[in-house]
Amino acid sequence: MTTICVAGGTGQVGREVVRLAVASGHKVSVLSRHVPPVGSKKHDDGATYFAGDVTTGDGLSAAVAGADVVIDCLEGQFGKAQKQFADGGGRLLTAARLAGVPRAVALSIINCDLSSSAYYASKAAKERKYAESSLQTVVVRATQFHGLVAMVFAAGAKVRLVPTFRGVSFQSISPVDVAAALLQAALDDLEPDKHRMLTISGPQALTMRQMAESWKSTTGARGKIIQLPFPGPMGDFLRAGLNLTAEQPYGKETFVYWLEKRGESL
């Protein structure tokens, strides 16, 4: 049995990491800004929850105490959280080091260091914190989640238009598959390399139009599929295929399977 601290363990991927770790018989502590109520979807009865904030350092030492590994699934998409994202990762690593934790694993985004968008730049800055750490670290870079693309389609469908971006493909991945990769990285035998980086992708590379057609067919949603330009640095990043990888796919859940499974849970 391994003792695992999941930072951000109430988020989309973090919840799946907690679920998989508990089901595998590991001892799990969860660090989140707020402790979720018992009985909610964000609460797993097999885990112990700690309230903490990486932007201030409050509560971190209690959450990581006794852990063999920290898995960092924290997000910082907007405003102060994004500006503090990398420094928050540094505070988490410091708390882990002081507690004697030997290893930390972090979730990141494929090729985030090749984009000038503020969100991706914050991910790259956190990666550097991990590369500079005295702990053994593993950074797991994932392609975009299935849900990101589905969210774009659903937003447009409200006005009977399903937007796709011209010249853009995705190799999207399920949060469950990402969680499995993070847990595997946390439990693998120690490698000789002090710092490692892995890139994982979903099972299929599809044009956005192909995904829109599958989304409409699977969900029964209405709307005309349209193509739009995607300006700015993020558009350049996607059109260049920097969100894709030639490496062997890691994920098993296809976009359609994820949609079908999600529909069953509604």
C-alpha cells in the first residue's frame, strides 16, 4: 500500500485519481481549497480530505504529512489562480520536501512551452518548478480533454450552430485515462532520472469537423456545423498540430465512447 496525497483531488482529473487509488487499496489524502461534503460527487469515502491553499501555503503540511508521493492535479485557469499557478506548485513541492516526501507527479499540457497563451505559459512555468525541485518528479503532459471540445460544440448548439475551427484536429483524451497515467507514474519503480516528462494522448486524431459530426450523432443535438477561423496564438498552436503527438496513444476511451458513457450517467 502506498500513501498518496492528491492535490486538487476534487477536480475533474483529481477525482478520478482519488477513485482509482482508493479502489486499488492505497491510503489517500486529498488537498483542496474546500472539503467537499460527504455524499457529494467530489467526496470519496475512502479518502481523507484537507482544506488548503497553495497560493498562501495554508494547510499544505497537514495534507502531505506521511505521503510517499504527491500527485498535483491543481488548476489555475483564470485571474489570480493563473498568476499564482507556478508559485503554488513551488509551495506544494516545498511542503512535500519538508515532510520527507520523495516524489511528486504533476499534470500538464502537451507542448505548453511552445505556446504564448497565458494559460499555457503558466503550465510551462510550473513544469520548470518541478524540473528544479530536489524531489524526484514526473510531469505528465496530456492532450486536450474530450470535454473541452464537447463544451465548444454544446455552447454553439444553443443557437443551432456547431462551431469547428478551420485546419484544427484534436487527439483528445478521457480524464479517466489521464488519471490512470498519473497514478501509474506515481507508483512506478524509481527511475535513475531525477526528472522525467511523459506525453500521453487519446486513441484517435480527428479533425474538429469529424468530432462535431460524432457529437451530433451521439447526443442527438441539433445545429448546423460551421467552420470558423481561430485567430491569435492559440489558433496558431492548434493549426500547427502542436496539440498532437506521433507517440503511441495512451488513452483507451474514444471521444464517442466518452460521450456515450457520459450520457448514461445523466
